[in-house]
Amino acid sequence: EVQLVESGGGLVQPGGSLRLSCAASGFTFSSYDMIWVRQAPGKGLEWVSAMKSGGGGAYADSVKGRFTISRDNAKNTVSLQMNSLKPEDTAVYYCVAIGYWGQGTQVTVSS
């Protein structure tokens, strides 16, 4: 059974940082691309970042230069380091792989 469990969300002030993690199980983690998607209140889904199975990150223009994706194939985890957070980054962040979604973790950026 594929499982994706996100953690690390919370409330942070503008300009702050958070690190999201996604623990994956039930599939050969190292063989698959890992994706982060977010949904802001009242808005649609937005692709945020992805890392291919062989490494190499890609980012939405809205987060480029502020967010960094990484993966640890030994631990079956993918992380998203989020710096210089803005109120518009407020959203539920989902970890996605091979068509499966985690339950999401809430990130709120507010003073």
C-alpha cells in the first residue's frame, strides 16, 4: 500500500522558514519522481516543485530562489525547505507520487 505522510507545517511569520518532509512507503521510492503541490484557501491546485528519481529539482516561478527540494533515497523521504516565506505561500502542501497524494500539511504565513 502506497503511503505518503507529510509533516513540518505550521504558522510562521513573513520572512520565516519552514521545512516540510514527506515519508513515503509502499513503492520503490528511488525509482519515482516526487512532487510537491499546494492549494491556497479558495484557490486551485498549484504545482510547487518536483525532483526526478535521478535528482535535479524544478520549481514554480512563484517559489524559485526561495524553496529547495531534496530527497533521501536511503530514508524514503523528500523534503521542501521553504525560506523567505510570504503570506501568499499560505496553503495546504501535498506530497505526490505515482498518482498518490498525502493528506497534506498546513502552512500559514502571517504576522
